[in-house]
Amino acid sequence: MKGRITINKELCKGCGYCIMACAKKLISFDKNFNAMGYHPAMPVNIDKCNGCELCAIVCPDIAIEVWRK
Ligand code: SF4
Ligand code: SF4
């Protein structure tokens, strides 16, 4: 299954839960700050995403959306 995620960086508080949750290591911290002063999470190598949704499930700020096809 192919998946894709988007992360709303302005909702993200940079807790890193999604980074720890992704077994494929497809999420990293952005070196830039968001408006709240956090380093938000951002997708990397996202063409390898399988849409498992773990990153979205663990996000306490509902900042991640997942699509599958
Ligand atoms: S949906 Fe699964 S594979 Fe895709 S980025 Fe999130 S945790 Fe990683
Ligand atoms: S789990 Fe949510 S709030 Fe935490 S770093 Fe990931 S996107 Fe940001």
C-alpha cells in the first residue's frame, strides 16, 4: 500500500512522537522554527510511506493527515 502524509507545521509543538513512531524513519525535524517557536516535524523520503497511520495516531496536536492508495 502506498501512503502519503502532510504535517501542518503551525499546529506542531515539536514533541517528536511521530518521529519515534515511524519505523521507516520518514519524519524529521525542520531546522526552521514555526510561528510558536518550535522546530516542527516534516516528512522526508515520503515516497516510502505505507500509510500505516502510526504517526498521525500518536500526534497529540492532530497535525498529521494520512492518505492511502
Ligand atoms: S503513515 Fe506510517 S510509514 Fe507513513 S510517515 Fe506515518 S508512520 Fe511513517
Ligand atoms: S507528533 Fe505531532 S506535535 Fe509532535 S512532532 Fe509530530 S507532528 Fe509535531
